[in-house]
Amino acid sequence: MAETLSKQEAKHVAELAKIRFTDAELDVIVGQLGNILTLVDTLNEVDTTDVVPTYSVTENVNMFRDDVADNWNQKTDLLNNAPQQQDDMIKVPAILDGGDN
Amino acid sequence: MDNFLNLDIKTVHESLVNGQTTVVELTQKALEFIHSRDEELNAFISIDDEGALKRAEELDAAGIQEDNLLYGIPMAHKDNIVTKGLKTTSASHILENFVPVYNATVVEKLNEAGVVVIGKTNLDEFAMGGSTETSFFGQTKNAWDATKVPGGSSGGSAASVASGEVLFALGSDTGGSIRQPAAYNGIVGLKPTYGRVSRWGLMAFSSSLDQIGPLTRTVRDNALVLNAIAGYDDHDATSSQKEVPDFTAKLGQDIKGLRVAVPKEYFSEGVNEEVAEAVRAGITKLEELGAIVDEVSIPHTKYGIAAYYILASSEASSNLQRYDGVRYGLSERSGDTLEDMYVNTKTEGFGPEVKRRIMLGTFALSAGFYDAYFKKAAQVRTKLIQDFENIFKDHDVIVGPTAPTVAFGLGEEDDDPKTMYMNDMLTIPVNLVGLPGLSINAGFNSENMPIGMQIIGNKFDEQTVYQVAYAFERATKLYEKIPGGDK
């Protein structure tokens, strides 16, 4: 495991997370995450050879339901929550630079 | 009645049935008290005066249901549980004005039972924290001492119940967020077994750990509320199809011969002496009541926090991706492109603690680090599950402190997230393993702050947890002591 997180790595992670930090904020984050990762490194003391990872403790395996629409007539309510709408559709900014909305 | 401090659900129900009061009167008094008490406490993000009074009138008009204890009872939901037409924010700027179009399953179930929803309670932003200090809507105070934190993340729910603003509230618990604030406020809080209560409509933080549960002043009230909210829900594929028993059925049964395991790790260095002393006295009380107490070991306890912060943050970084400014919530559109909107919205909308956890989770899931962090943590989770399975082979419950300390001072511990995270070391393993855990008041420290004792049960055995808690409560009657003076 990496003992600490470099500022360069932190910048990359911030890009993946789509959050922007100032340089000063990033320094704080690097320090705090470094502390947390030091704590996380203690996990290496545990021998987990051949141990099956647990991602959920639910006892359910596969859940099926009939393919029936339920609670469906809410278009207006849902659109009312949209920051911008036009012609019964949700409006977003251009996906590519220089494009129209 | 000025508030609910000396009351329980059954007593209030009886006064409704015999006509001493009405739902409207109860609701008016609750609202009146909340508006004055909450000036200091700040337990609520939204108080729904109009909706609550309208609802109360409807319930009075329909007639009190004699066999339905929750009918007409004023209560509150943590503000990460969605309520149709009533603003639900998760205490975040990014959802500051969000109004849901549907009710969470627990809200539907309680509405069917006839409760009056008074409002929505404060929490740490997206339930990430143990002090309610990361809320966008300001700090909630402890019901016993306004210079102390109420704990968190269900700090508003705990403070509102402990101060007598409402009879009960729902909270959510991902790493201790019901039990720790219940401990800090001297009330009863239960995190049910994973899958016992539907998570549909609970704003997801960590899907493999989150559970909704009740915060109440007494054990019986707690069991009554769980009766109403438990059960399979086809909207939540992780909810259990197991039969839901009557959780009050074992209340009053004696605990002679019941096997209580006391993990030595739960009294380790980090646990404050006064806390340890009060909880040890509590365990002695259980022994006097006939329980057989053994000291045991849960060797992987100390790895719980590290595993938790990787798993919970990873799941959170995935769950919180949805807040992107497209369909609802805050949307910062000053930039030119869609990408600018994503980045500006998240940067502006999330607070520092949420950003920190998204960063940690994104890192743990990123290429090259996944096996070392996420998978490793999930393997340690398996080891912890095995520890608990071993204990429950020959024990009925596990008992120890809920939190290592009593409520700390406002602003005291938020500088170093690592220290803050250590507060969760005794509650986190219960979420990782998926067990039911309850906190009950076990006494007070020299500063008159409540100390929580945690009772952990085997999977889907909330009944025995309640049985032990009830026996302890009847023997100690600590609930008679209330903030601001004895009963």
C-alpha cells in the first residue's frame, strides 16, 4: 500500500470525483487523507490470505418482481425539481465546448 | 402537558382514547414547545406547522383508534429520510431546497399507523459525522448541556426526543449514527439488523451499512416503533423476507440464565474511565438480575474503523455521484459546459467532510489501489464477522459502552478527522457485521452527562436485545432523570 498520498495523486483523484480544490485546500486534504491512510495501513497486520471479501451482509440472493409499472404518473412533479426545463424535458449545458445548449 | 419529557407513547395514547386530549391539542403543544426550545437546541431543519396541524385535524375527525398505539402521536424524521412534499435536505447545501415526490417506506408505514409528522431533524451533512457539526443548517446542541454536541449523525433526532419536543424520532445508523447520539442524550436508540427495515427513501450513504431505526425515551416505545417500520419491502432488494415478530413480546421476561458476553476490547485504553465504570456497574446490574456474564475477546475490533472508513467512503463516493446538478438540487451553471456544471455544483454544494470522504472513497476504488484498500477492507470485514459468529455460538447478547466518552464540547474535536473517527470504534463493528445494536442510558458522569451502554444481539434477534434493555431499564429507572431536573 502507498503509505501516503502525493499531491499529484490527490489532484488526479479530485478530477475523478469532479471536485475542484484550491491549492491550499488540497494541501489540507493531502495531510488529512495521509493520516487516515496511515490508520488504514494497520489492516495489513491482518492475514487475509484466502479470506473471501464481504461486500454485503444481506442474506438475499436474487430478487425478482413482476415487470409492472408502479407509481409512474409523476412527470410534472419530477420536472418541477429540475434546475432548468424546456418542452417537458430537462435542460443541461452543452456537452462539448462551444456547442449550443 | 408542556412537553413530552415525562411521557411515553402508551400514556399519551390513553389520554387520547379517554378524551383528555386531542391530536390537534397534542400537536399544537408540541409545535409551541418546539418553537421555543429549538431556538437554543436547533434540533429541526424544517418544522411543518401547517402540515402537522392539518394532519392532526384529519386524525381527530377520523376518530382515535383504540388498538393503535401510534395513532395521533407527534414524531419527527431525520432529514435524510424523504417525505413527499416536505423539504428533505440531508443537511446539505446541495439539497437545500429539495422537495421529494415520494415518501420513504418507513414514512408510509408510520403514516398508515396514524402518526403526525412534526418536521425534519438536523444531522451531519449526508449523515457523515458524529457531532451534527457538519450540517449546512447549523449546529444542534445537546439536550442536557447546550455547550456540548448532541452526537451524530442523528443528533437532531436524539436531541428532539431527549428534550421532550417529540415522543419519538427516526434516525439512520451507518457506523453508530443512532446509538452514539442516543448515548450522548441519555435515551434509547436502536440500529436494527441489516435488512430488518426498508432503506427505500433513505438517502444512501453506504448501502451495505445503512439502517433506519427508532430513537425513544423508553425501551417499550422503541419496540413499538420498530413493530411499525420493520418488514420486507419489494422496493429494497436488501430488505429481509424473514417474519417480523412482535418486538414487545419479550419485554418483562426475566433474564435469568441469559448469557452476556463482555468483550475486553470494549474497555481498552481509549475508553474514558467514568464511562467504563458506569457500564461495568450496568453489567453488574444485569448479573444481579440473573444473567451469566463472561469476558470474551473480539480480536479484530481495532481494525473495524480502518475497514469502515474505506468501505463506507467508497460506497459514499459512488452513491453521491448522483448529485450532479442535472435533475434536482443545486445546479451551478455559470460555466460553459456540462462538465463545468458537474464540477461547480459539487464543489459549491458539498461541505468539507463530505468532500473528504468522497476523495478517500474515490481513491480507494481507483485503478491500482482497489485490491490494496477496498478488497482488503472487505476481507477484514469477513474476519470481524467470524469473530462475532464465534461469540454468538454460546452467548445471547454482547454488552459494552456505546461510545468511548460522553458528549464533548462544541467545536472541540473537529480538527483532526482521525480522532473524530475513533469515537465510532465501539459502534462500527455492529454495522460491518449487520447486527442489531441498542444504546440505553447507564448513568451519568461527574458533570451530569449521560453515559450509554450498548447491547448487541445476534442477527434478527432484536427481541432479546429489547428484553435485556427492558430488564435493565426497569431495574434502574434512569429515564426518570430528565434534562433540567429530576421528574
